[in-house]
Amino acid sequence: MIKLIVCDFDGTILERSTQLIYPRVAEALRKAKAAGIEFCAATGRNAPAARRILEGSKVGGWMIDLNGAELRDPQGQIRAVQALDKNLVQRLLPKLRHSEVLTTLYSGELKYTFLPIEEHYRRYFTVPGCGKTPQNTPLSQFEADYRQFERLEELTDPIFKIEMRSASLDALRQIRSQIEDIPQIALTSAFTHNLEVLPITCNKASALTQLQEILKLRKEEIAVFGDDLNDLCLFEQFPLSYAVANAKPEILDLAHAVIGTCDQQGPADVITVFFVE
């Protein structure tokens, strides 16, 4: 019997135009919760962004955000956290800055950029595949989430993640080649034009393992849904894994089952089976 449902957002259950969970999926999750099944969002987004999605979709639950850097309970309290060493970040930053790349540091509940916020905002939408537009992500929201900075010393909160996104895959490959052998970091990707730096022990699966222990569940009682490389660890470690048909080949190969696409709201059909049974 399934006791916990874990879903990635982008490419799995999120409607790109609204930046909310697809209605049929949200309804299935609410009914699953009413039947006693827990829900956990597992996303690369930070807590404020994930919270907006859950609240806007009227879906409550646990949150694994920043690709596993934080585990938050349904009340929003942090139950586990992993951060990058700031001395390491200081050494990394020169390798991560590139004229064709938007580099963002996730610290506390804010995002930090070297660029003026309006310039970062304009360039943000030139990157393919992120699913955001000026219509569903207005400048006012962007300004609330972002801060410009010049020196790392200005950031007093822990640094959880560094993200690079670019329309140029060559630029991202160039950055990856400079840092991929650094033993203290893990690299992952939430979509094709994105590269993320995390603490070496940090990923969605490590956070989910901590949640598994909190809830005292067996792996066979947990169902995971995903589509991209930052979900790969979940599919490797949790046997009941469901890949939407639009998933990356690596995810499709590992999946327990391949289901309808994100746009078809494929996860809703599977989730409904969990509580109907």
C-alpha cells in the first residue's frame, strides 16, 4: 500500500502556462491526502517558489526543495538542511561566471545575482525550456525573490545551491569541464539548459531517505514521479518509480512504469489508483 507520494514539479506535474500543478493532478493529490496518503514535492526550486505552487494549487504536504538541500514539513519548518562551504564557493565563483551564462546563488530564502535585477529578468526568458514567461512570472515577483550582490561576504545566510542557465549549451559544457572533478560538489540538471552545483551528499534521494525515516516507511510504500536528471537518484533508490512519457531517456530506462506525459496529466491516473485500491 502506498503511504507517500513524491512528485517533481517541472516537466512532471506543473502546468507551464500557470506555474501551478495541473488541476486533475492537484485534485488527485487532495483525494489521496484525504485517504491518508502523505504528499511531498521534490523540486530544484527554493522554498518560497515551491510554497507559491503548493498554496496556489491548494495542495499541502512536505517539501524537498533546492534538489535536496532542504527538507521542510507541512508547516514549513526545516527538518534537515545541507549547505555549501562558503570557502569552496569563493573558489568556485570565478569558474562559474561566463558572459553567456546567468549564475544565481540560492542563500536562505532568496536568490542572488551579479546583475541588476531587471537585466537578469530580461535575460532569464531567453533561456529555452524553463517554462517561465513574463506573463506567469512578473517583474514584481522576481524583484521580491532576487537580490543583486557584488561580494560573497554580503551573504550572511548559508548557500544551498548555485545555478547556471544559458541558451548556449557550449557555455554550460565549458563550465562543467572546469568543475566536474571537484570532490566536494555534486552536479545535476533540472532541464537541458541548466546546470546546478550542490554539496556532494545533497540530492533528492538523500532528503527523501530522511523523510522515510521520519515517517517510518518502507521503500515499497513510497511512489516517486519524475522526468529529468535531478530525479535520477530517486529512480535509482526507490523501486516504485513512475516516469512521465516526456522524461529523459535515462529516467525512462530506470522507471518501474512509464505513464502519460506531464501535459496529459499522467500522474493523476496513477495517483487515483493508489487511493481507490
